[in-house]
Amino acid sequence: MYNFNFYNPTRIFFGKNQLENIDKQVPTDAKVLITFGGGSAKKSGLIDKVKTILGNRKVFEFGGIEPNPRYETLVKAVEVVRNENIDFIIAVGGGSVIDGTKFITLASNYKGDARDLLKYGFMPIPLNVVNKVVPFGTVLTLPATGSEMNSGAVISYEHGKFAVMCELSFPKFSILDPTITFTLPKIQVANGIVDAFIHTTEQYLTYPVDAKIQDRIAEGILLTLIEIGETTISEPENYDARANLVWSATMALNGVIGTGVPQDWTTHMIGHELTALFGIDHGQTLAIVLPALLDVRRDKKHAKLLQYAERVWNIKNGTDDEKIDLAIQKTKDFFESLGVKTKLSQYGVTADKISVIVDQLKAHGLTALSETRDLSLEISKQILEKAF
Ligand code: NZQ
Ligand code: ZN
């Protein structure tokens, strides 16, 4: 196991009837901004409930944060924060609203052009660039990204999606009430399952470093998602199934399983280009890329793919290659069983666009990806061809 430095200060309130905790977490004299998306949280009455809990505090609202939140939208919220001297933000939504809010809190305290904050990628923004943020909490409405318990955000600008990380941008608290997610359309639940699954594989399907705890927690998350996936889609109000999805998604990307192990975020990097170019949902892009990537990188990932085949899919017979083939096929079948298609061509993308995607990867400097930093543009092209 590699050395690591683990920090996660987010308080989690999990379960039914947890919203009331907001009252204790937000200073009584705070001027609060509630951020939200396209309207689902308004329609369900959730925003009104949060406002009632905030009582006499002065409350402002900023709605309209779109899926794959855009820089141009978020800077408008920065103006509200500055003009109204907001001192606490509550993000009510899925990954897009929470990510957008992280950017708003960072940009509000940055003196220069906020686009500078998009340039750091996976490198955390140094504390001498932004040294304080407006504190914020979240009310999670969509289990998928883990954004409710991590310090990362993904912001869209022009034709790209940019990672933004900063130690200051962990939520102070997150309310994880599975019943709040009952209103989700089936496709968003399916996307969320795939996203959580692939966050886990990105930190697990690399090469062994004898990190037994991380491996077994990762396998536990994958097995849980496989066990409850179809149920939580077909029975949206089955509390236990949904509760297990919510906590799986949070655990998949709150830093725990990524401690002390190699990571391979290639599926996400290629997936982000598919969203930026063709507007394909985040979870769907991952379902397209992962099976092809595992196939193309089967030699690099040989030992962990066998472990995955045996421990997650209970594949015990056959040659190594047969076991790996079957594990990849079962992974695909799982995504398909949730209603998520796994081929690029099924999303209306034509073969001539593969070179456009590769050009985008090049333009964004994504030319040496993976846990071993040797996944070149040529290999990305092979993956995309296999995924077509
Ligand atoms: O905007 P509203 O009207 O709220 O509708 C949303 C949106 O259309 C809807 N929705 C959310 N909760 C609902 C609901 N509809 C009914 N009932 C509810 N309870 O769902 C739609 C999608 O929401 P979005 O927030 O975009 O989805 P998700 O949570 O999947 O977030 C995706 C974003 O997160 C980024 C992605 O790149 C993408 O931009 N990611 C963030 C990560 C992180 N911060 O760590 C990691 C991830 O890998 C990911 O890249
Ligand atoms: Zn993701």
C-alpha cells in the first residue's frame, strides 16, 4: 500500500427526516443563498422545506444551474454572493448543483478572472490562490457523483469539462435522505448507479499494491450496486434499496477507497469529452468507455481483472482470458440491464467523430492517461473504436 494523507471534514446526516439538522448547522445570523437546478427541487417542495427550516434568516435563491454546470451561469451566482454579502450557501440538488456551488464559493473569494480556477485540473488549487471560501452545505437529491462528500467539481466552459479541486471546497455538511431521491426519473437513477460503479472501478481496476481494505471496500460497493441496482430502479420507493444506493455512491468517491492505491481516471477523461461534444449524460459516457477500456488494457490490469472476475462476478472456471472476457461481458450486461446503452453508435454518434474526440483529448492535454501514464492518444482511439 502506498503512503497517504487522508482528510475529509464533511459531516453526514443520513436517513429519513434529517433536513431539520440544517437549522443547527447554519449560523443563526447567516445570510443564506440556496442554489438549485432546473426546477425539480422547487416542484417537489424541497426548497420551501429548506426555507421553512431556515426560519428568520435572510434567504436568497439562485436557480437554473444546469446539468454539467456552466461557468457562465455560475459567475452570475458569484455576483449575488458578493453583492448580498452571503455568508452561507446551501446546495439543493445533484452533482451539478453541488459542483457548481463549489465553484461559486471558490470564485467569490478569487480576485482575478475566475476562469483561472479551471486551469488546475487534478492538482488542488493552492491556498495562496484562494485562501477562504463561503462555507456551504448540501441537500443531495441524486445519488451518483459523491460530490456531497468530496472536494472536487467538474465545470463546463466552452467545449470542455474542467476538474476543479480544492481542500477548502468540502461541504460542511450533507443531508443524505434517500426519500428525497424518490422523485428521480429512472434514467437518472441508472446513470447514478453506473457513475458510482465506475468511480469504484477507476480506483480498483489498476494493479495490485496489497491494499486489502481498499480492495474489499471497493468490492463491497460493486457487489451492493449489482445487488440493489435493478430493484432501486423498478421500485423507486423501496427505502432500503435506495438507502444502499445513496451510501454506495457517497462511499465510492469520498476518498476512502482511493487512499494508498493507484488510480486510473481514463474512463472519466474520455467520458467528459463525449459529454462536451455530444451532450451524452455523464453516467452514459462511462458505460460506453469502461468495457472497451478494460478490454484494450487487459494486460496492464491483468491481476486486478482476475480478482474482479473472481470476487465480484464469482467467475471461477476457464483460462485467465476467458475469465476476463466474461467479467467484461457481465459488466456490460449489468449496465444494459439498468437501461444504459454501452455503444457509442447507440447515442447517435457517427464513426467519423472518433477523430474529433481524439483531437479534443489532444487539445486538453490528455495524451498520457491511466495509472501508468502510458495511455496515448493512439490507445484512446483504439478504445473509442472498440466502444463504437
Ligand atoms: O436540474 P433539476 O431540475 O434539479 O433536474 C436534475 C437534472 O436534470 C435531475 N434531478 C436531480 N435530482 C432530482 C432530479 N429530478 C427529480 N428528482 C430529483 N430528486 O437530474 C438531472 C441530472 O442532475 P445532475 O446533477 O446533472 O446529475 P449528477 O448528479 O449525475 O451530476 C452530474 C455532474 O457531476 C459531475 C459530472 O461531470 C456532471 O457534471 N461529476 C462530479 C464529480 C465530483 N464532484 O466528484 C465526479 C463525477 O465523476 C462527475 O464527473
Ligand atoms: Zn463520475
